[in-house]
Amino acid sequence: MNTAELLYPPTHAVTNQVLPLENYNVFTGNQALRDALKFNAPDMDTTEFAALGAKLGAAEYQTHARLANTYTPVLHAHDRFGRRIDQVEFHPSYHALMSLAAESGLHGTPWKDAKFGHIKRAAGFTMFTEMEPSILCPISMTYAVMPALHGNEAIFKDWAPGLTARAYDPELKLFSKKRGLTMGMGMTEKQGGSDLRANTTQATPDGTDAWGQRFKLVGHKWFFSAPMCDAFLVLAQSPAGLSCFFVPRVLPDFENTGGDGTLNTIRVQRLKDKLGNKANASSEVEFQGATAWLVGVEGRGVPQILEMGTMTRLDCALGTSGLMRQALSIAINHAAQREAFGKRLIDQPLMRNVLADLALESEAATALSMRLARSFDKKSDPHEQLMGRLLTPIAKYWICKRGSVFAQEAMECLGGNGYVEAGGEGIMARIYREMPLNSIWEGAGNIMALDLLRALRKGDAAAALAKELAPAQGAHPALDRLAAALPTRVEHMATEMEARRLAQDVALAVQAAILYQSAPTEVFTAFCDSRLGGDWGYSFGTLGSAVDFDAIIRRAMPR
């Protein structure tokens, strides 16, 4: 030791800093998800989830997630010779993540597994979101496009095998020469946003061929998700009105089946500079005579493409549930290691209240989103069909609305360390920036509330809700009071002015009923006491003193 070291002891000894949450199993450590699957699909084999969960919790894939979000997509509109190419370059980690998602069947499983396809995919999608959510945009759209694509059986026949293949192929080439295919969509325009009927993109008839009625598109799209997908569903004004069109990036040459095709005239103007969702390329495009084919009935484009929207709204709820779980896991991991005022944070009464409260919210979100996925698997059942129609806007509204405040509270558990980006290693900061997206994408809160009002006009909604809540009747007085009041509100008082409150209350009632059937008593009771019984201060960490904090936190531990 030299003289300086004797006079000046080391000032940079790192102590009381936590080890990151890595190399753990995202599935086996998530008791809430495992119990939700047991409740909704008791006969389903979950072996593959443990294998996927180990990969998703591994340091290797967490590094891929960091790199894909740090080195963001770059648009190359032209090559070095001035030729228009409209290509987006991604970091190799983006492709590694896309490969894992595709190989895990997060896009095509429901279309090959008739019994448990949707809920099996939902579990994988939720777990993947814990590791990296933004690359799932093209995965989600590829999953959701299949029902709508039946509107053109010739295209469906040619494209379905590639769209359901457990393979990812990023090369720009003809669909028939690729191992796997992805699809995106383009609906909104700068002057209309959610008001799709304000769209001005024009579709002009251009004859017919092996894929049916062909059109030329001229116009723009303000949000064009994942422009490197192989094809897109697009809304445009045809002579009969707003219609749905299939727009591939590489056009087939039906006269030369051995050819390589030609690039369609989809001009990527720029990539969006977004708050979060950094690994995913969102863009603005212009169609300059782009070739497109009609999907469904001309003039009925909105109902056609909203079939796709229903599926992606499920993914918004699933994605937010996954982000909640990841934020909770990181907060618990931090609190279990960090010491303050003489003991670990997880042993401090106020922190225990916050963590338990976050755990209740996370489990309730998982329970509701998985219940919704079950309804997609059982559409032949009239009750399930009606519940799917009701719960889609409710889950999308309520779970996603809770996401941002959840992320803020979880970040606060880490203090300043949670607020720091640190070259992409600050996962909590990334979660916080990501949370608002699912609330906005596929229809913001008001759009979901209005959609709920439309859903209430489909069948006997009051009777369906009563049947859904019946298993929990008598289990908690606050839930009984809410359940008794809902039928009248649904039948006689569902107005636009109070639609948000109705969506919230139905969501809470259904979450409570599911938790009664799938979670331990201490979870159900604490949820009802706080969310329904008034024993809550409307911010996290205000649970009543009678709550079994130890049991709830222990259940939520990620390891």
C-alpha cells in the first residue's frame, strides 16, 4: 500500500447494491400465471413453458433486449447509387429476439392448436413481454391477421403456411421463397387517427388476377407498424367506400412463377421517434400506386380489419400484464437485497405494503387477461363468445390504464437506481417508457369505453355477467354489492358519460371473481377489501393492516 492509499482510504467501494434479476425462470417463478393457466386450462400441458421461461430469464436474452432497444432501427430510403429501397436496418439482437418469438409459436399457435391455442400463446406472449415487449408488435399482428385474411381465400391459401410457420426470415424476397412470414397493418392517417372513416387514401380498380380484385393505392398512413413485414392489411377508400386491402412488399409475377417478384411502391417517409417501444420500427408511409388486393367485401373494410383489432387488443392486455409482472419482480428483487435504516427494504412495513399492493394488481391483471384468452379458445360456446366481446374492451381499458401508475410505483421502489437508463441496463426505466403504449395502441381509453357500450348491445350482457360472477357469490360482501348493482347499470344506465366507470367496475368485479377461484384466500380478501370495500387509499401501499403481507409477497417472489 502506497502513502496516498494510507492517507486517503478507497472512496469507491461498492456496497449495498443489488445483483440484477437474471438467470431465473420466468415461468416457474410466476405462481400467479401458473394458477391462472390451471384455472383456465386445467388439462393443458405446460412443460414447454418452463423451457421458454428459462430462456426468457437468461442473461443472454436480457442482453439482446438491451441491445435491440439501445441500437434502434435505422431507415435506408435509398441505396448508395440513389435507388429507392425503403429498407429498415436492425441490430442483430432484434433478429435474435424475433427468431425466439417465432420459434416459440407466439404468432401461429392458435391456428394449429384448436383446443388451447389462444391461451397457450397468451402465456408465452405474456412471459416474452417480461423480457422484451417491443419486438412483439409484428408477432402480434401476424397472429391477429389470420381471421381477417379469410376474406380472400386465394391469398389465405398462399400465405397461411408461412404466417403460421415457426420460423423467422428477415430477408426481403418473394413470399413463396421464405421460411416464415410476418404481417403488419396500416389504418390511421394524420387527419383522422381513430376516426378511420376520415381516411383519404384512394384505391382505384386495376383488374383481376389469381388473388382476385386488384387495386392501385395512392395516399399515406400516419402510423404504419413494422414496415419490414412481408405484407400489410390497409384501409383505403374504394369506389364502394372504405375497404380492406392486402398489400405485399414484394409483388408476385403470376406469369413467371419462378421469378423473384418486384418491390411494391410503399415509400417509407420516416421512422417515428417514440417515447418507448424503441426496438420496433413504427413508420409513416406513402403509397405511390402501390398494388393491393381486396380482402372481404368492398365498402366493409372497417368490420373486416377490426377482426384483427380484437386480437391485438387482447395482446395489449397480455403485454401490460407481462410488464407489470416484470416490474414487480425487479422491485422485489431489489427490496430483498437492499438495506436501509438497519434492515432490508423488504422487511420495512411501508415497503411491504407497497410490494403486496403491487402484487395484488399484477395477479389481478394476469387473471383477467388469461380469462379473456380462454374465451378466444371457446368461441363456439355462446357464453364465452359474449364474454369475449365484453371483456376485450374492458381488459384493454382497465389493465392498460393501470400500467403506467404501476410502473411508476415499482420504479420508486428502486429510488434513483430505477430512474437511470444506464445504457439500456436500467430495465425499470424502459418499462416505464413502454407502459403508455398499450393504453394508446389499438384504441385509447375513450375508444375502449365506447366499444364496451357497443358490446353491451350484443346479447344479454347482464345475464352473462351474472353467470360469470356467480361462483364467487357470498364470498365477500363488497363483491356481492357490486355484482348486485351491475345488471341495472348494464341494462339501463350505460351511457357514454359513465362508460369509463362502468368498464372499471366490471373489470374489478370479474377480477375478484376469478381470484376467488384461482388464488389463495389472502389474495382474494385483500383485493376485495382494497379495490371494492373502500379499505384503500387509491395509491399503492395503502392496504389495511389486516392484510397477510407475508403470504402475498412470498407468493409473488420471482425466484
